[in-house]
Amino acid sequence: MAASSKATVVLKAVKKIAIQFSPFESNVRSTREFLAMVGSEKARSTNMNCEVVTTVKHDKSEPVVDITYLDGDRLVMKGAKLTSTEMLSAFQSQCTSKDPQAKTAAKK
Amino acid sequence: MAATLCVKLLPKQGWLPLTQSVRHGSKSVTRHRKPMHILKQKLMAVTRYIPPTRAAPPGAFPSQTKRVEEDHPLMKILKRDLAKVFQDHKMIAAVQNNGSNAEDMLILRNRLYKHGITVKFFPNQVMRSFLKDSVYCNMTPLIIGPTVLFVSKEPKAKEMLTTLRASPQMTLLGACVDDTLLSAQGVLSFSKLPSVTVVQGELVSGLTMLTSATASMLQRHPAHLSALLQQYVKQQSSDSKEEAT
């Protein structure tokens, strides 16, 4: 499965990540895992300006991940029926498409 | 160096032969895949494994007996510790920490210890199996991923919230205070409540408001009281007159 070639998440093109979920629901597992992966030390060290905001609610709402990029685009993922790997791969593909110059320069 | 001719010259009985025949040209360990000897091929074909034919595929019918594995001793010890924690401590909060490094944890633990709150780590498996046996089974969905427990003997929610606000990685998921499960907003409103003594004082003052008014009226001069009563009788009679007419 070549979903993400690198284990770490690179947040260079991301301005803000807002995650909201209701922990007593049964469909929040993937969202929480996504949060754990994105909020880890390695991921945060790639971009110190990026904020990760978590809101814990109790209104049986769906878990939503809202990512705002540096150029103003927004990626909204509803994590109720998604797995964490799917969310991560979608997020990383968006990131690489947003920030190709830095990546290709780094690879060269 | 091989001797193809076997010239056995045994000078005396029991001695090793002077010449030993060595086969060459047919090694057993080769670099390529050696073609199997026909006899070996036949043997393999005859002794091939044929699995027994199953009437239904393995997942068709659910198994009748569920295999319940016994807990291994470490799990038993951890469960005992967990039971003691739940018994001793009135407030148990579940917090998810994603990526806080060692010094952050140290500072957090120091700050919480000053208010009497301890930080506990337990493996998720142990937590889940303990919770589903105990009364607190509704806390089970909180325990997913990297979860830490904040336990304290006194329910000090306000201090805990202020300390958690300082560290951005910790997310409060829920708490169990005095055997009552609270969500994150519940903990917030719980922290805003006044203390028990204040609430008791308010209740007592509300109940004794009427009786204290009567007591203060009786304590004043009796002439004042008789004047009041006369006025009251006049009002009553005037009201009854108005009703009659």
C-alpha cells in the first residue's frame, strides 16, 4: 500500500487544522487517530506556525476535520465513515500538490 | 581430485582404505534451482497435501464457543491498581495527549501535583477490560489512542482546566466525578459551580427567609405588632365588603 511514502506528516503548506469531535460517539476512532498523527511532535516540528485546534463537543455531531492552507484553500473531511489512513493520504496528496516547489527542490 | 577407480588395498583388517572414491559433478547444494530427481518428483506428487473439504466456508456460521483468554498476571496487577485508583480517587479525567514531549509532561505533572492531581498511564486493553466489568462501562469509548488519566482525591476541576489550557496538546475528553460521567462541557460547568458550603448556605437562607421575617416581627415592640394586626383586620373586612358588593 503506497498511500504515504513517508511516515511523518509534512505541514509546510498548512495554516490551521481544526478538529472537532464528540468522544462518546462510536465513529470517532479514525478522527482521533488522525489527530494523534497530525499533532505529534514530528509533524508539528515541520511547521511551528501551524496551529492544531481541537474542540470536544457533546452534541452527537459528526467528527469533522477542517484544514486551512496558506493560500486560502480549505479541506473539509468528515471522518464518520473514513479510516485514518484514507484521511491521511488525502491530506498528504493535497499538501504535496500545494507545495510542490519546496518538495522537488528538497528532493533534488 | 577424485579417484574414479576404486582400488581397494587393505593392507590389514580394520584399516581405512588407501583410496576413497568421491563422486564429483553432482553437488546437492547448488546456486541454481536443481531439477528434482524423478523419484523425488513421484514421492512429492504422491504425498501432496489435500485439505479436507469443508461444507461451509469458515466465516459462514459463527462459532458456538467463544474463546475467552485468561488475563496474564501483569494484567491482573494492573487491573488491581486500576480498581484501587477508581476507589480512592473521586475525580478521574480522561485526556488525550498527542505529542507532548518529556519536559512538557514534567512541567504539567509538577503543576498538577501542587493541586493534588496525579497523572496515571494505563494500557488501553487493561482499561477496556476493567471498565466493561465495572460500573463505569460508559467510559469505554473515551479510551482510544494515546490517553492519559488525571486522578485526584478532591474534584478540583478549575485548577485542572487552567493547567490544561496552558498545554495545547492535551485534549480533555471527559471525566468521572463522584461516580457521575461528565463530558468536557460538563466539567467546565462543574468548575464554575460554587463550592458546597456556599450552596448549602444559600439553601438554608432561602428556607429560613419566611421564619426569620416572622421572628423579627415578633421581636419588635408589641404595640407595633397590634397596630399591624388591626390594620390587617381592617383590610380583610374591607376586602370581604368589596366582594359582597
